[in-house]
Amino acid sequence: MSVILVFLLVVVGFVGWWLSHQRLMSKPWLEQGMAGDFVALDRSALPTAKIGLGVFLAVVGCLFALFTSAYFMRMALSDWQALPLPRLLWLNTGVLVLSSVALQCASVAARRGQLETVKLGLVTAGITALAFLVGQLVAWRELSTEGYLLSSNPANSFFYLITGMHGLHILGGLVGLGRTTAGAWNGARPERLRLGIELCAMYWHFLLFVWLAIFALLAGWAATFIDICRQLLT
Amino acid sequence: MVDITPADAVPPAEVGEMELYHPHSWWTKYVFSQDAKVIAIQYSATATAIGMVALVLSWLMRLQLGFPGTFDFITPEAYYQFITMHGMIMVIYLLTALFLGGFGNYLIPLMVGARDMVFPYVNMLSYWIYLLAVLVLVSSFFAPGGPTGAGWTLYPPQAIMTGTPGGQDWGIILMLVSLILFIIGFTMGGLNYVVTVLQARTRGMTLMRLPLTVWGIFTATVMALLAFPALFVACVMMLFDRALGTSFFMPAIVEMGEQLQHSGGSPILFQHLFWFFGHPEVYIVALPAFGIVSDLISTHARKNIFGYRMMVWAIVGIGALSFVVWAHHMYVSGMHPYFGFFFATTTLIIAVPTAIKVYNWVLTLWRGDIHLTIPMLFALAFIVTFVNGGLTGLFLGNVVVDVPLSDTMFVVAHFHMVMGVAPILVIFGAIYHWYPKVTGRMLNEALGQFHFWVTFLGAYLIFFPMHYLGLVGLPRRYAELTDMTIMTESAHHLNSFISIMAFIVGFAQLVFLFNLIWSIRHGREAGGNPWRATTLEWQTSETPPVHGNFGKELPIVYRWAYDYSVPGAKEDFIPQNVPGSFGTSKEPA
């Protein structure tokens, strides 16, 4: 359970930092009226949707941290046999990076008001994300034809489970991306379009980060890394 | 007295008003509504309905325990199904949904001075997914093999094996799917509650001016957002084990002389995941209760809450600590002694902020102008019950005391007192308190008195004797114990007595339901602010509040939520949206 505890420590650190800016030491029973610093404390200057997405990403992060925790605990048992990762995953990783980059370009273009670049970026991101999902499915097929079936070893089970869960999140993101893309074509208000693209980009970058972490986990580097850390500490 | 600015120097709002969805038809106004208040009522009604099912299940259980062998239709399998469904419904589908989905939806926007939740559409989806989860759960009663009988903790391997009711039938699958749906729905609602508190507070409503109710619900929601994923992971993995033959939790096992295809899995892994959710869940239910009870006590004792800051810190502290105590549910599963020591220590440390809260409630009452209204009676009953249940928690938090008491009726008595009866008492108090705002009419006082005394005294007569049954060694989760030596004649009589009390208390709840429905039309007219309370929900221009909550202008907040009995003020309460200073507020220590 150490992975989830470390994750929660990060969350607690962030929450603590935020709370420390909220005048928790004030004596509300002595203070009446309204002043500048009260108004500034009403809400963050960030758009509400971004904060909402941020909170959601914390929940998603928690979910994958828990899967990782479970992975390490199950891995310690004797019947674990790591499976060889298909080389295709490297290509998929590249495609997902491309998708994230395309969305980042769209986001920058939206800030500059270049609608054509925005459209190009959005479509590229959508297609590459779809390509990533197809690539993952092909990787699943490859593994299962080689005999690495879901239930034959816990390492396989975790591989399918975690990549599947990540894929579902990408699929959900594609719904949002689809709506934003449709908005770009149907002439949505520029500020609304920009917010939509920024939200998509945020989500995409986060899922890319999650994928890289999962990849490291499934390839066994994460375990090696933790071993090294543990040896350094002891 | 620090009056920071004169009343007329209010800076203009920098953020535009949110755009509300305006319903066009009866369907979008009352059924597929995006108004948080309607969603709150939908949540509450659904939770109450499924809660009644759980109440009936507890009656059936008590029939079997109190009068074993009398009722043929209660087979041991059926008994296991009753206890499982009773526990699961009460903890998740009733308490969590009612506190966060019900009270959270109704009170957060009103109390922080917002027009609505920040993502109304997602909020609506949240309710409909919750309803779907409930329907899936209910459908398991009609599935072949009936609902699961694995105990509310659903421990593998037994949860998915043949001997357990529903283990190899539909029961467990429907249970897991329902939980997964519930978590998805809750996450949608939870995002709303958190972001509304963060972003939709009206001008002047700083965090330290929030009523403690909002603090409680807010912190509980943050915890739930971080804890429910653990249950989600556990459910998904168990679903894989059951439906796809993986071995996450399933060890190599022989069932009915046949070797199952599973091998090598770890049931302890499930326990870690389950309790990583399960312990915070206790506080997900308790923190909203803490918050609400603080407001009830302050309002009905006409006195500011004692130690507001400490109350806020304690809520946040309890929330954080509750994530590092989960393994105290697993002492008997076996663990390294140092881990046992660690978890016993963290468990006992939680008693510190909790005790601070209890002292502060009592000190708020001290020399207050206590009105023994029905909400106040329930609040007082909560304090007593919570202290009682909390003290037995100190027993069970210690490894050496827990091991002999584990899985006895003592544990049942403990958790029913502390997270069953105590939060339910707050829910009742809160309903009596806010019902006038929701409907515009008061609940009937005489029926309320009857409901309170029967529930409060009755709950003690049910659960207090259970401690003794546990101490003499009566185990929980056994359908029948008549032949065992520990089942003495007196223990048996006590069991019958508990069963009769359970029926009486259950009957009182029917009276309460009748009161709820009858008072909608026949209750006394309440007016906008019958309790003369300070918080914003009582200051709306219309009662019940309309869509958008407040009139043309959102209220502006000039003070904290607890200006009761301020010396020099004309009335004994000053609403949060009244500017100016009135004498000196009594300063809490």
C-alpha cells in the first residue's frame, strides 16, 4: 500500500499548502464586514471547469495508484511470472505522445486565435488517440495468440486490467474531444472553444503521464527503481 | 470589534453570474431536474426507500435471532443474505447517499450563497446513476439464487464460492456491478460538492465563515473521492476473479472435492483494499454528522459554537488521519507486531480531535439558552450515543483487547452505536431542522416527540445489551446458536428482548415517515426562518427556495455563521448577510 500512501501524501501536501493560504488562523468571530482580502479569498482566478477537472484527475490518479499498490502486493507472491511486453507498446507510446503534442499545439493556436491550426491539431489528436487505442487492442491480440491469456497468470491479468482501464479513460476523453472538435467546426465562441481545448490538453497530458507510469510498471522498471531506492535507504 | 469596512464599500462582483438551465417542461423541472434542491430530494427519497428495505431485513434477522427455529422461511442462507444486504444498504446506499447526495446537494449551494451546483448537468447524471445502482442492487433480490450472502465486507474467497448464497449465482455479480455504478455516480456528485464549495461561494464567504455543516460535508466528500477508488479497484478485481477466472484474490482452493482453477491469489490484498476504503467510510458518514450537529446545537442553544477554529481543524485532522488506520480492521488477519502497534497508535490518536469536538459541543451548551426542540433533542442524543460508541472503539482499537472481542456481538454493538445510531440521530435532527425550509411547513411536534423518545431509548435497549452478549462470547454472523454452551438461557432471553425492541423502534420510524408525508399539507406554516438561524439558507426571499435559490442579487456575507445572543444586538441572532457591527461578540476561548 506504499504507492497509494505516497500519492495521498502528495495530495495532503497540496491541500495543506492551499489551506495555509485560506487564513485558517483568523478569528472569524471578531471580524465583520468585507475587505479586499476577503474578496480575493472567495474563489480562485482559474476557470471553475479547470478546477473541476483537476479534482477529477486527482481521483483518477488515486485509482491508478491503487492499482499500482495492488500490483506490487500481488507481485510479491510466488506464482508471479512477468510477461514479455510486445514491442508494439513502444510505437503506441510514441503515438500517444504525438496526440498530446497535437493538443498542446491546438491549445497554443487557440490562444493566438488561429482557427485553422486549432482544427488541424484537434483532428490530429483525435486520430492519434484512436490509433493508440487500436494499437493497444493489437497488442492484446498479439499477447493472447502467444498464449498469455488473461487468467493464466496474475501478471497477465494485471496487464489487461490496467491497460484496459487506461484505455477506457482515453475513450471517455475522446467523447469530450469529439464535442470540442464539433464546436470548432460549428463556430463555438472563441473563449469557450479555448477553454474546451485547454481542458482536453490537460486531460491528455495527464493520461500520457499515467501511461508512462503504467508502462514503467508493467515493464518492471518501476520495481527495479524501487529496489534501488530501498537499497540506498538501508 | 474589528469592522473592516463600512457596509456600502462592497466591491463589485468580479465573476459573472452562472447561467442557470431553465426547464421548459414538467419533466425537466421535477424529474430530469438540474436544480440541486430537486436532486437532493430525489437522492433522499431513494435513499429512504432503499433504507426501508434494509430496516425490514433487520427485522427478519432479529426474528431469527430472537426466536430461532420459529420461522421456517428464514434458512441460514436467507439469514446471510439479510445481514449482507442490511449492512451494505445502510452504510453505502443510505448513509453515504443521504448525507452527501441528500444534505450535500440541498445545503451546500444554499449555505455558501450559490445559485446552484457548479456542474448541474453532471449533478443530475449523478443521481440517475445512483438510482441505477440501487435498481441493480434491488434486482439481485429477484435474481436466481438471490442476493449475495457474503457479509457486507464481501471477503474472498468465500464471497465467490458455491457455499455462499449468490457466490456462484447472480448475487455477487449484481452486488459488485451496483457498487461500481454507485462509485461512478458518487464521483460525479462529489466533484460538484467540492468545486461548488471552492468556486461558488458568494462574496464575503471565506472558508473560515462557512457553517460547520459545509465544512463537514466538504471534507467528507474529499475523503470519499479518495477512498471510493479503493472499493472500485477491489470490486473490479473481484469481478474479474468471479467472471473471468483470474486469481487476484483467490488462492488455490478445493471446493466440494474439486480443485478450482484459481491459484496463488491473496485474500489479504482484498482486505487491504476494502478497508482502505472502509475505514475512511466511517468518517465519510461521521464528518457530515459532526458538522450538522454543531449547527443544530449552536442554533438551538442560541449561542456561538465554542472553538470554531478548533472544530474546523479537527474535521480536517480527522479526515487526514482516517486514511492511516485501516488495518485495525485486520488485526485477526495476522500482521507484523510493529504494524499492529502502528495502527493501534494511529487509531487511538484519532480520539484526540474527536474528543476536542465533543468538548466543544458540550461547552457550546454550557450556559446556553437551550431550547429543547426536536432537532436539539436529537443533537443531544447524538452526543451521548457518539461518546458511548466511541469509548467501545478504544477497546477495539487495542490489538490485545480486539483479538478476543473480534467477530463477537460486541463489535456489532460498537459499530451500530458509533456509525449506525449516532449518524441516524443526526439525520433525524437535521430533517426536523430543515424540513420547514424544504416544504414551508413544520413537522408535527407531538409525533416528533414520540419518534424521538422511542428511537433514542429504544436504540439503547437494542444495542446496549449487545455489548454484554459480545462479552460472554456470542459470535456475530451465526444464524443459530441454540445448541452452544455460551448461549445460556439469559443470553437467549436478552436476544428475544432485543428483537422485540427492534420491532418497536422500527415502528417508530413508520410514524416518522407518516409525519413526513402528512406535514407536507397539514403541518403548521413555518415562515422563512422558524428557528431564527443565522445561516444563508434561512435568508432566502422565498420558502421553499426557488430555482436559483436567492432573489435577483446574491447575498453578501459580512460575518461568521454563529452570531447568536450578541450583547447589544436587538435580536438574539444576526444573519450572515446583515452588515454592521453590534456590540461585542462573546469571544470563545
